[in-house]
Amino acid sequence: MAEVLLFHHSLGLTEGVRAFADGLRRAGHTVHVPDLYEGRTFREVEAGVGYAQEVGFDTIVARGEKAAEGLPEAIVYAGFSLGVLPAQKLAQTRPGAVGALLFSACVPVGEFGAAWPEGVPAQVHGMDADPFFVGDGDLEAARALVAGARDRELFLYPGTAHLFAEAGTADHVPEATALCVERVLCFLDALDR
């Protein structure tokens, strides 16, 4: 089974993120879910982003890198929205990454290196009309990431929700979440082969 380091989004380490991690655990995977916000959670994305800006995005990424210390190198890095920053950086720069799962965000590969590392499969999941994912350039970065790659995939779901896999919020889209989880579990299971 796979080992996953999952980073939360701008709302913090919410019950929805914990529930997503628990679903992967029930399927037999080991999932680490560090708290990059040191106990803080927010009800609105804008407030959570404001906290991240106050602390500094570099600090958030550094906290993610610190969370990886002591964990095996052979790990899958995953992140929701803001959590994609440390997840993608680690997938691109920490030796031994076995995969990346990027939800509702994707950074241009050039932010963390010259190219995506060879042999590191990835999935990007987002909604096709999410104003953040589409409007902020993440969709374009995701398309560039998967272009011509056999082991990298982009999955788009119909809708405008940003944190569509976040149970317990107005953004939650159960049908999209179920399909996303199914695809993630297939991805993780394939790593064992």
C-alpha cells in the first residue's frame, strides 16, 4: 500500500480534510496529514488565504518540507489548493517521490525546477469552471504538466466549486468527490504493481 503526505487547503486542517485522509486509510494506505496552520482553521477561503499571506507562503511551504522530514523518501505527495504548494515542491525536489496528487490547484513546473521528475506519476483534479483553478492559471499549468506524459493525468469535473472534495462545506460536491476518490485509489493501487 502507498504512503501519502497530504497537505490541507487554506481553511486549515479541517474535518473534511481528515475525512478524506481517513477514506484513503480505510483503503489500506498510510496517510500523514500535518497541520501547516498550527491549529488554526477558518470558515472562509479569503480568511485562510489572508492568514497564509500574513505568515508568508514561503513559511507554509517550509512547514510542509519540515513535515516530510523523517518520513520515507518513497512517498506520494498530495495537497488541496494551498497545500499543492508544498506537495508539488516536494514531488519535484525531494528524491524518491513516487507520485503526486494535486487537488484544485497546480503550479507551473518551472516554479520548483526545470522539469517534472521522470518516473513520478501525477494526477491533477479540479472543476472546469472553478474561478480560482481556471482564472488563476492553475488549469493552464495542469494542462502543461500532463501534456505528452503517459503517467500524468488531468481530471476536470463540471462545476464552479473550489474545494469540491471538502465535506461539510458549501463547496462540497459529493458526486465529484466520489469519482475523485475512486480515481485517487486506482492511482495509489497502481503504484503497488
